Amino acid sequence: SSNLMDTILFRAHAEQKKQGYPQKLISSRKSQDIRSDTYVSQSLIYEQPNIKWRIIVVMPTRKSTSDSITREHPVFGVLCIIATLGFLMCFGQFIVYFRNRKNKEVMMSDWRFTSAFILGCSFLNLSSFFLLGASTNTACMTRMWTFHSFFVITLAPLLVKVWRMLVMVGGAQKLQRIKISHTKAVAYTLPLILVQVIILIVFSIADAPKQDKYIEIVGGS
């Protein structure tokens, strides 16, 4: 039907039927667009001799804008600017550091793992863009995976680098020559990443982040 109210009632009835006509309030949207107007409905049974009607009451409601960062949100532009500047600064530093990797000072700082750390910081800044947009099931899952994955990929090389320097300095103090190759050091970063991946998989299966709907009645209306 071209009538707007018919569409709203149809969608409210479809959502009520889908959830088995519960006693609680059920939310529905005017269209498939997640940004469209939202309505709440409740079903009641009206019975008389030889008559049994199901009455569905539909009311418009306001959506909270604090649970997601959309284009209309005041933080949207600020987050985009900070994430972009953070990425450009870190990626620019990575390029300069990598180009000077043959300098003695840079070589002494273990440029391979330091470069990996700076590059990881670049992508960690980019993960902020996944916070933008509506909080759908896919978005919630993506946010969990991107931030935590980039976080451990960024810190793993730094932790292994510090550990290798500590071991080598400790060996020199004991007049022992300890050699840890780059290949072996890279291998030590893999368990940290693997543990994080296992944790993410467990949470994705056992308690996956998803979109939730909360309906709050203010002032008894």
C-alpha cells in the first residue's frame, strides 16, 4: 500500500508475529534503512463471545544518538581528523625511519622491529574509522577484531625487541655471547598474536558482540 501508516502497521505486525506476540514492547522501523524512523508496538488480546481480536498499538519513538557515531554526531568529524592525522604522522615516520635504516644510529636501534611497531601504530589509528557508522552486528564484530588484532600486532614486535635487548645486555654483563637471530625473534612474536586470535575466536563464538535494542519509557508516556 502507498499509505505510510499501512506500511508502519504492516512492519509492526510482522515484527510482533516474528517474536511470538510477547507482552513487552517491540521495536520496528518504517523501512529497511537503519536510519529510518523507529516505532514501538505492543499486542493485546480482545475477546468477546464469538470474537477474538488481536489489537496492536503502535507509537513513534525517538532513537538515541549516543550509541553510534554517524555523520550527524558532533564527534564524527573530530574522530576522522584525529585518526587521519595519527595515521599520516605514524606512516610518515615509518617511511623516514625505513629510508635511513642503513644509518648506524638506526641500525643500533633494531630498525626491523621498530619499523614494524611504527607501521602497526599507523594501522591502529586507521582502526578508529571502524567505530563510525551504525552499530550493526557486523560492525560490532568488526570493531572487536580490528582494534584488538592491530593492538597485539603493534605491541608484539616492541615487546620482543625489548626482551632481546635485555637478554643480550644481560649476557654481556656475564661475559657471555648470546645471539638471537632476527628469524628467531620474529618467531617469538607469533605466540602473542596466536593467543589474541584464539581469544577473539572464543568470544566471537561464545559471546559475540551484537546490536541490542533498549526501549525506555520516560515519564510514564
